[in-house]
Amino acid sequence: MATQEAHPVTEHAPHKRRLKAPGKRNFSKPVRVLMLAALVLFSGFPLYWMLNTALSQDSELYGQAQGWWPHWERLADLGDVIGTVPIFKWLTNSMVIAGGTTLLSLIFAVLAGYALSRFKFYGKGAAGFLLFATQMLPEALLVVPIYALFASLGLLNGMGGLILANVAFTMPVSVWIIKGAIDAIPYEIEEAAAVDGCPRVTILSLVLTPLILPSIAAAAVINFFDGWNEFLLAKTFIAERDLWPASVGLASFIGQYLTSLNSVMAAALLFTLPALIFFLLVQRRIVSGLTAGSVKG
Amino acid sequence: MTLRTSISPPAVAPTQIQDAPSRHHMWQRISPYIYIGPAVIYLIIFMIIPVVQGIQLSFTKTPLVRPDGGTGVGLDNYTRLLSTPQFYNSLGATILYTAATVIFAVAIGAGAALLLNQAFKGRTIVRAIITLPWAVPTVATALIFSWIFNRSDGVLNEVVGVFGVGQQGWLVDPKYGMAAVVLTSVWKVMPLVMLVVLASLQSIPSELYEATRMDGAGALETFKAVTWPHIAPTVRVVTLLMTIWSIRRFEIIYLLTGGGPVDSTNTLVVNVYRQAFSNQELGRAAAIGALGLVLSLVVTVVYFMMERRNAAKEA
């Protein structure tokens, strides 16, 4: 992360130093510090509170007796605390669902992205529009007909059906990311391979795919976390508690305080941490990928 | 790659790849369809057909327990919807939620980007903290905030108590329900605005600043002359994205308030879900869904037209 951050700063650093400008400074210093502090508090506090709650004892949580500082010494007991919630079962399910969604989505995306980037064909505009417009369809509005469709196909109450439905929502973005990546690869590389008599499939899988690997990785992360976070379809399709992903499992605790809250928060922390870590690692690519996917028409 | 619509350069050239001489002409012509076919067919099955079925469903009375056993009722669902205040209330909640979330997320996000565009000690860590909420899964977000907003034991009441305000039911009082879900949503989506605007700010050439400084421009004038014109297209696009995403946002609202208190946060998407899975009326749910689709479609078309216009301007 640190190296990533350093990059743009060093890039502009010489100019900036020379500038020393009132021009770039839109706020006076105390105001700036105050505003930054407010932002950090706003963004950081809820996460801090989640950690604090997970490290509190159940009895401290009620009657506003929760301390302001986390009990770090309880970190060691966190395993036992989490044990009261079947979170590991649910996290495994989340992993299967997110992994399946990613794999299937990427296969479609690499093929379609290649076609959109490198071919001119009749109906290309229509295919592009389909891939663009379907991103705009709200999940919650489609959940009823998809539920009806899956009920008639017998695809409810299984992770396979859920993966199939998830892919429909994650694949369009991936296609745009992959298409953008292939667009950026000079065509001459493929030409050279083609002259050597390479068939197209080989060019795509052995020449192009390694070159766009960073973008594939970014698309994979986006897909994985879409699958990891997905709640609505999972809640609607899967009734059996043992098959729930962690999102549905954890949501079942909201507003019910039968299970001790510190266990629930500890489990939620476990569900959140992988997302935070991965996000910090690939943040930049995710942001450009997401916006590229939604903007390219 | 970020927010500019790029024109894919090699749209024509690739057809020159010859797998072999011209007897493969047919193969040449069908091969793009082999690559794009799976994705297109998939989306037709899982997106287009459900949309069509959803519209069909909206003209029927279909119970949840027998999704394929509906009876046709014509326009009944629609006329009933449009004649009850509940639907207009839901539409109003959607517009209010969307407007408030977008305005606050874009204003705070863009402000944060401007602040973070200046070098200061600890910038990396501040930036990371402000960015993190975006990566927090929605369900975890709802869990955290439902605890913070908790009526009897939540920390927010503890904080406002310091100022002499009594305990408030942030999630159960119709006065505060909408504000609570908007606050939570802004917390979650603001970082994306910040990151995108920051990327745009960092692409402003410093020469431009230098030039305005030579002209003796003050901070505000510089902002108006250099900064804003440069980031305006980005802000516009991110505003539209935020709008589309807010209209369709379901989880945060459903998990925090379930559409309540007293339907004050019953946005169209939440309404669809409740009609379908609580009231078990798939037909009426589909009708609300169809009307919601129209709203999304309007926004999408506006978005498309603006993009076209901008692309034309850039060219």
C-alpha cells in the first residue's frame, strides 16, 4: 500500500515544491485540520466501534456501559466468543459462492471482452448495449421474476443456483474491464503470433491472457467481493440455515439480541477483514475498473 | 481507463488475422459470435427473460407459493397501485432517499478529495481510513449502525445525551428513520466519490496552477478557473452513478428499518420485496417493479444522452 501511495506523490513532487502555492490550497490550515479530523471521525468511528463491541463483554453492552476503549486483552478469547455463532460454516459457503461466481463470470468476460475489443461484427452495438443496460437493472426488481424462474427450474435452495444468478449481475462489469484491458494491448503482438500460424484461441489464451493478467485479477477481486457481499438473492433463494452465506447468516442477528452481540460483532469482523485487506491491496484498480465498467458505452 | 470514454482503436484491423487463407472465410465471420455468444445468451436467459416475465407477472394475481400459477387480472395491479397513496409515498421515499444520499455523498466526497489532494503528514493513513467504509460488506455495515443507533444502548444516544438530548429511537421514530439510513448510506458510498474525484484532481497538470499563480489569482479564483473545470465531468459522472446506485439500493434500508418506521423509508425496491415476500403477492410486486424499472430507465437514458453529448464535445 505504501509504495502504491507514494507513486503519484513523487510524480508531482518537484512541481509541487516549486509551486508552494496558495493556488492549490483551498482552505486555511486550522479549518483544514478540523475538517480532516471530522472526516476521519465520521469514517473511522463505526469501524472502531465494531472492534470495540467485539472485544467487550456481553454484560457491558447494555445500559450504555460499553467502555470507550477496547479491551485488547480479550483478543485471545475471540475464538471462543465466535464459537457461539456458526460463522465458519457460513464463511465457507460464502467462499464457495464467491469463488464460483468469480470463475464463471471471468470465463464469460474474457471471451466476450475479446470479441468486443478485437472484432468488428454485425450486432456488436446491440451486444454492447445489452452488456451496458443490464448493469442498470436493479437486483431487487429482478428478484421476483428470477425467483419465479428458478422455482420452476428447481434451482432454489442451492449454492449452484445462487452462483448462476450472481453471475448475471457481476459479468457485465467484468466484460468491460477485460475489453478495456485488451484495447490497451498493441495489436501487433497478436499479429506476430498470427503470422506464426497461431490459431485465435491460442492467441487469446497464451498470448493475450498473460498480458492482461492484472486486469483479470482486478475483475476477479470485484467479482469475488460482489459474491462475498451479496445478500438479497441469497436470502431469497436459500432457506436452509446450513447453506446460508455469511451475509445472510449475520443479517439474521440484526435486531435480535438473543445471541450475545459481542459474538455477532466478532463474527462480522471476521467477515469484514478479508474484504478490507484485499481492498487496500488493489484499491486503485478496483476504482478505475468499476468506473470504467459503468461508464463505457 | 478511468472516467473517459475511450474509443477502441483496433475495431477494423483484427479481421485481418487469417487463421489460414480464404477458405476459412466462413469461420472468420462466425468466430466473433462464438466468443460473445455465451455472455449474450446468458444475459438473455438470466436478465432479459426475467424482465419480460416480470412484466407479464405484473398483469396477474400470483401467490408466492405458486409462482407459475397466476390468474390474469389485466391492468388491475397498476390501477390499484396508482390509486393508493402507498405507492406515491414509496416513490417519494425513493426520490428523497436518492436525492439526500447523492447530495451528501458527492459534497462530502468531493470535499474530502480536495482536502486530500494537498500534501500533509499522515495523508496516506487518513486517506486509508476515509476509504475503508466502502470495502465494508453491506451486512456488516447494517450490523454496526443498527447497534450505534440502538434506542436503549446505542452509542449515538450516549453522545447526544451529553448535549442534554433524551434517548431517541433513531430507527423506530418516523422523524429519524430516513436520516438514519441516509447517514449510513453516505458513510458507505462517499469514499468512492472521494477516490474518483481525487484521481481526477491528481491528473491536473501543475503548470496550470503555476500559470494562474503568475496571474496573481487567489485560491477561490484558481478553483473556479482551473480545478472545477477539470473535475466537473468526473463529478457529473460520479453523481449519475450515485443516483443510479441509490435508486436500486436495497440492503442498507431493508436491514436497518425494513422500510419503516411507518413506511417512511419504504423505497420502491424495498416495497417490491415486501409485497413479494411478506404480503406474498408476486403480481403486485412485479407491478411496482415494472414502475421502478421505468424510473431506472429514465435515469439511464438521461445518463446515456449526457455521455453522448460529452463524447461529441470531446471529439
